[in-house]
Amino acid sequence: PGSDAETMTEAMTHIRDSASRAQKITQKIRALITMSSGEESYFDVRKLIEEQKDYLLAMLPKTADLKLHLGDVPLPVHLDANRFRQTLIHLAANASDAANEKPTIHIRCYRDQQTLTNDGDEMVALEFSDDGNGIDTRELPKVVDPFYTTKDQEAHSGMGLFVVDQFVRSLGGRLSIASARGEGTRVVFTLPLVKDALETGSSPLVKGSPYSPTKSASSR
């Protein structure tokens, strides 16, 4: 009996701790989606993605397999880290809505030497792909329109990909989406690479910055 009581106590403690961790992650995700814009600075996007992994997993089904392919070379970009985090949350929310029973999501980032800025500079590419239900090809041209959604309109505002597109455009980047019904979705966006920071190491490449939740944004 003593051993059964100890086992029960351990189980209850584990459940309590797990619930507490889940609650904290949920609170942080809510803060991420509702936070206001921050100041732009130099960030290694690989680090920003890596620090968001737990939050992204919390957005996805428990059976999801999230694979990060971030490489070993710093990828400095001048951006607002808060808006970048929101972008990742919106993409994770979309992948979650389209997920199958055991989804696999890949996030890749790399130097894109084929896509150049208007000044001829290299870009950083971030690719977010899933093996979910996909989007009908006839709907693809409209998915970045504000308030357009392929899901339940009462539960989804249709603003997720619009927010992502606006963020990418504001930095001089480009967004592309490839998908087909039943074949998953691949979202790729590019952002200007700060080549001087990469070559000289003179710019501060920090992991993240504090945020304060004051303004609302919702997913597609």
C-alpha cells in the first residue's frame, strides 16, 4: 500500500508540474500573438527560430514531429524580433489546422544566393513546410488577402498569412506559397541578409528581446 501511495503521489506531482508548464507556455504564446511591435535590430534568425521551438510545439498537435534545419552559419537580418516571432506563430497555427494524425513540420533557413534584393544583395530564406491537408490551388492567389480564410470563419479571422506577407514586404522580402489539396503546404519567405555583419562580425547578433503584450493579432 505504501508503494502504491508513493506512486500515486509521484504521478499527481508529475501531472501538476506538466499542467503548470503547459499553462506558462500558453500564456507566453498569447503574449507573442498579442504583443506590440518592438525595435528593429540585428538578429541571427537561426537563434530566433531555435528559441521559439517549445512555443511552436505547443501550437502543434502532440503527435507532431517538428524538425529544424538551421545550419551552422549565422544568418543576420535587421528586423523586429517581435514581429518575426508572430510570423512563426501564425505559420505554426496554420500547420496545426491542416495537420493529419502524425504530422511532420520542417523549418529550414539558409542563404538564398539565387534570390537577390533590388540592390543585388543576397537574401535569407526561411521555409516552413508541412504534410497536412494542403490548399486548393484555385485558392492560393487569395490566401494572403486580409480576412480570407479557407477554414471556419467564426473561428479564424483570415489575417494570419496577411500579417506574414505584410511583415516580409516591410523588410523588402518576398513570400511564396506552394500547395495542393492533400499534398501539404510549403511557405517560403526571404529577408535581406546583412552581409557586412556576417563578414565583419561587427553587428550585435542577439538571441531575442523583451516584449510587452499590448496589441492584438490573430491567425488565419
